[in-house]
Amino acid sequence: MSWTCPRCARTFAREDQFHSHDTVDVDGHFAGRPERLQVSFDKLIGSLPSDVQVEALRTVIVLSARRTFSFITVQAQRLLVGVFLEQPLDSSRVVKVDHVSARKVGSVVEVRGPGDVDDELQRWLRHAYELGTKAARTSR
């Protein structure tokens, strides 16, 4: 079951799920930023399954497929890519870890250019996607 917010038209797993209504255009996140960041973002999104929803909010871009599995924050010279898994990623690439809940940990990876969107990062994102879609199926 899914629910669509009548105010912002975003879709969620549960009715009245807490969320932001501050949606914006994805391109606005890249205005005035180096082109390599947009190229990196496009490469990352292109590596994901076609059912991934890309939702740009005022301060973050959220990636979901039934559930949120990743987020991207566009900064002046880098992207911060958050990957939601059941445990923190064990990598020197991780610049921050957030324990969101008992079974959801966000590991944040820095991306400075298209070369950073490599097989390793794509594998982490696919795993997060698979966990999110599996969790959504089993919670019905």
C-alpha cells in the first residue's frame, strides 16, 4: 500500500508519513556549481534501476523505490551521497555515519567527480535499493 500526499504529490509507504513539502527542480541544485557535479549525479542516477524516484527538496535530493534508500546533498565542490543500510559501510571513503534507527544506518560518501561514481559506490547503492524494496514488500 502506498499513500500520495495531496499537498506535494510525493508518494510514501504510510499515510500521513512525516515529510517535507518543499519540492524544487533538480537542476536548481546544480545552478552555479561545477559541471562535473551534474555529470557525477547523472552517472549515479543512470546506474540505478528505472523505478527509482528522484525527489528534489530544497536542501537535499532523495532517492527512493517504495522506501528512501539514499540521499544526495549538492555542495559547492562535491556531492555528499548518503547510503542507507543495516550497518555502517566499512570504508575510508565514508565521511560521516548517522544511526537513523536500530536497523537503518546512513553512511555518507563524498563524490568530487564522475570517477568517484565507481563500481563500489554503485554496488552500495544497489544493495541499499534492494534492502529498501525488500523491507517495503515485507511490511505490507
